[in-house]
Amino acid sequence: MLTWNKIKTPLMFMYSCFFKPLGDHGANLQNRLESFYRDQANIYDASRGSLLRGRKTMLRLCSAQLKEQLAQQTGAKIKPVWIDLGGGTGWNIEQMNEWFPIDQFAKVILVDLTPSLCQVARQRFKEKGWANVTVLCQDAATFQLPDNEHGLEGTIDLVTMSYSLSMMDHFYPVVDRVQSLLSPQGIVGVVDFYVSGRSAAAAEQWSPQHNRQCNWFTRFFWNVWFDFDHINLSPGRRDYLEYRFGTIKTLNRRNHFIIPYAIQIPYYVWLGCSKARQSMMHSPVSDDNVSISSSRSSASDSSLQQGFSPTSFSLQSNPWRLDYDNALPQHTQFRSYIYAFTWEDPRVDLQHMSIGKEDILFVITSAGDNALEYAIQGQPKRIHCVDMNPCQNHLMELKLAGIASLSYHDFWRMFGQGRHSGFPRLLHEILSPHLSPYALQYWVQHTDRFASKFYKTGYSGLALTLIEWWLKMNGLLEDARKMATTSSMEEQKTIWETRVRPAIFSPMIRTAMDNPLFMWNALGVPKNQMKMFLSECTTEEYVANTLDPIAHQSLISGDQYFYYLCLMQHYHPDNCPSYLTQQGFHTLKTSGALGAFRLHTDSILNALQSLDDDYLTRLVVMDHMDWFDEAHCEELEQEVMHMARTLKKGGHVYWRSASRQPWYNTLFQKHGFSRVEGLSVRQTGTMIDRVNMYASFYRAIK
């Protein structure tokens, strides 16, 4: 009996799906469905958990989006109305109760064509005592609302379809019916199997895609396999859905069913809305002097010229992320962010920048720490963050979303401690409405980043891992941690001089530091930048000029969160960037400063070309110009020309360099800047800022 109870459900599932003859029901879809589901109605939920993945994800995303939209509405508390099409046994509605209580809906209507499944649903809701839930055993395309509820047409807040769109013989009228039901602010949520078309071009016209395309075997095999059960995976269904609605969120996933990684069934989770909603949303660039140069090649450019993008970027809760083509080679080369933390000292920047509320900044995104510092201290009108690596902007989006929606406690656990076991829950249930589709897809695929040590992720995390490994190998781990936590400058200097420094400048390390491959892969120092400082000193001298003043003049445990993080792999509440302090977090959350951010996923040159003349007041390009080869600097010269064009008279450009006298300084003088000045040039034994990694800090004034 025990054995039978264990195998009963899978055996009944396999019999119903693979062996039971369906018979010839002609065009009667209801009879065919009833024949298929009658014998498995009572075991349907128990047998579908592993096969129908993504249902909870879809419901959680819908719940989060619905809560966010209701919170933005003023006036009396509104109870939404939800219709679940093809809702079957009512599993979706029971699950939704965990994230959006059913008694907080004014009405929930389940529509399904299969009598046996509807009977299970009615019994389920009766046991729950949900009087506001109605079950209609009707066709999804033609169902009639109860007599007293015809006024609901065009007012529905949420419509969901969970593995049902692919089972509907006539899907065009179903999608059209959903459009007629949905309110202008309503949400459509869909999860289903799919296969892609041979080309992604048509789909990407309507919705930003990532990981959507399937290989030829997947496209043909699953299409044929599911067709035996009258499940249609042709891409036209999803394409039509995305054509009729605007895309808010989209995830493309793989279900490793039965045998992990051996049988991968593509499925997608998609949230959409009425296209009428676009006219009510903000334009991502309408309040900026932003134009699109004819030299830009992105498919979104023409739509941006018209004032708003027809893709999902114009439908987000926040206008931070600007549209970009994720399929371009310059973006697909990046699989992760390089920098999990920013390695430039914003305090020195702010001493010279004098940011005010009318300033418009152009900065490199990196990990976003410095841009957030500028927003806290100066609260400028606009901050354009630019990075070619989409993942750096995914990280910046996550920080902005976290500040906007999380408590300080949760935000500190994520980015202060660098670990939060509840990150997957926060991502789906709180953060998701504030993330663009690309960023959401990225973080859904990388929820493990906060499971252990966040700051050991990304390529900068490799450097921290190497530091930790090297300290362990030399028996210096405890010494390094004591150096990072001691309150005594004398003790810090003693540990440095007697223990750590001799190991750093050992013959093996000196040899490694003279190798350009090691410097790039381990420390992120590009060949051209290394060439610049080698023209002035040796690698050993450069490293000594960097680290010796830190150990002798700057207490790591006091006001040195850069090196504290390197040694401890997390921050301390009293030793961290301003955005991680309670005061900084509160300022960003309540002052409106977050609205200043615009994230460009593009090259610096392209981003500058998209801006109008005399628009910017401050540019901060970090050490970006060090990466260019002096012998082939045409692109850099173009950048400087556009810096001059886009800057207002009296505007500033700031940069750091590994060289005391960077070769490209003359480009600013050549292209119309009135003055180039060294704000700080490092000498032996001196510090130019708390990091002291660069040999100079410069400013050009237009």
C-alpha cells in the first residue's frame, strides 16, 4: 500500500499523458480536454510541480507589480479584480493568497473549459471560504461575465494565463479578449512553454529579449513532442501577445525536467500591460536635452527621437534605464560586471566639483558608488551614468531599486555585509517592479551572488579572492585582519612593515607584477595604462608609492573603507560609502535624488554624441583615458571633441591617471579647453586621496 501511494500519481500522470487514447472529438475542444483531464483531475496539482515551472515566479511578479501600482494611486483604497484564464484546479489562486491575500481582491474569476478541473477548483474555494471567487466553466475567448458584472469590461486589474495559452486552439480571440478586459493600468501575466522562431528579429521588435533563442534541436523536438498532446509551442502565440501589449517584464528560462541539464524545456514568464498605458508614462528622455545622432545604429534610436520608446523601457516604474540593444556584440561580450565596488575616492572629487542642484553630470557607472555619493552630497538635476558593460548598469539598477523599495536593514545586509539569504524573495516580491527586464533577468539568473560574499563576485571579486589566497598561503590572514581593525596607527604600521610588506615585495610577487598578463587578469590594469607608469617608474616603485603612504598615514579601520573592504570583504557601519550609512540611505530615499539618474548602456563616445550642445556641467571619466594607445587615439580625440561640445562654458572634466603627466592632456588644450590643471600629482610618500592608486588627478575647464 505504501509503495502504491508513492507511485500512483506518476503512473496516472504517465498513463493520461502518454498512453490513454483520447478518441476523436472532432472540433469539440471541451470534450477533448475533459477526456484528457478527467482521470487525473484529483492528482493534477501533485503531478505538475516539476513540469510547470515558473508559475510561482509569475504570480510573485504580478503581485509585486500590482502592489506597486496600487500604492501609487491616490484616494480611497482600491480592491483589484483578477481573472485567471485557463485556471484549471485553482492552484494559482490558492498560491497567490501567500503574496496578495485573496480577500484583498474585490473579485476573482477563474475561467476554464474543463468541467472536472472546475469542480476541483470549486471545492477548493469552498473549503477556503472565499466568497469573492467565481468559477466559470467556459471558453476563454467567449466567456460571459456574470449578469451583474458586465460593467467589468475594460476595468480588470490583473489577467493571468498559466500554461494555458499554448493549449488554446484559437489564441487570437483570447488575446484580443484580454485586451478588451484590461484596464489602462491593468497587468497581464503569462507563464508557458515556448520555442523561439529561427530569427529573433521579429520578437525583439516588441520586447527586449535575453536568452530567448533556442537551438534548432530544441525548436523542432519540443514543438513535435508537445503537439501529441495538442499543445502548440509555435512562436506566433507569444509574438502576438507581445505585439498586442506592452512588455513590462520578461524572463526566458529552461526547465531541467527529470534529468538535470539533460532535458531542457524552454519556458517564459512575461508581464505586460495595455499599450494605452504608454501615453500615461514618463518618457525616459523627455525632460533632458538628449538627441540621437544619426551615427547611432541601435534599433531603438528612431523611437527615442519620437519622444518615447515603444519597448518595455518606457513602461517601467522608474525612468532610470535607457533602452539599448542587448544583442549587439559590444554588449554580449560581457557576462558579468567587472567592478562590484568603485575604486576611486569621491570625497576628493566633491572638494573640487562644487555640485549644485542645477548641475548635470556625466559619469562612468562602474559600481555606482561615486554617482550615489554625488547624488547625496550635491543632489544635482541629472546624473548620466554610462557604461559599455550592461552588467555594471544591472548592478547600479539593483542599488537604485534597493534604495527605493527596501528597508535600510535589508539594503545593508545586501551591500554592507555582502550577503542576504533572503535575496531571491526580495528580488521577486519587492525589487522587481523597480528593475528593467534585462536587469531582472540578470539577477534572477544570479540570485546566488548574495548567498555568501557579494564582494567576491565579478572580476574585481577575483582580485579579492587572490588577495585572500595569497594572505593564507603566507600565513598573513590574521595579521591583515588585525591591520584592518586596529585603532592604533603604530600597530598598523608595525604589521605592515614587519609582516605584510616583505611578503608583497618578495621576488615571486615582483616578477608577477612585471607581467602585463598578470596585471590585467588579476588586478585589472590594462597594457596601455601599465605602459604609461612604466615610463616614469618601475612596477615595484609604483606599488610602493601607492601602499606605503596608506599604511603610514591612513588608519584603515577609521576612514578607509576601500582597503577595509579588500581585507575584510565586507564593510563596517562606521567605515563604508555614504550610500550605505543610514543618513545617506535616507537622503537618497526621501529627497527625490534617485530621480536624477539615467543609465546609458553604451560607449562614452556614443553617449556623448546623443547629448545636445552646452548641456553638461561636469564630466567624471575616472581612468578611462589611460586605456587608449597613444599611437591610435582617434576615438579618444573624438571623445574630447564631444566633451567640449556638450559642456557648458565653465564646465569641468575630471580624470585620474597612472601617469603623473598623461600624454592626452594636450588633447584638451587642442580642442578648446581654456585650462588643464593637475589638482593633485603624487610624489613619493604622499597621498592624492584615500585610495592613492593613481599618480595624478586632473581637471580641464572649458
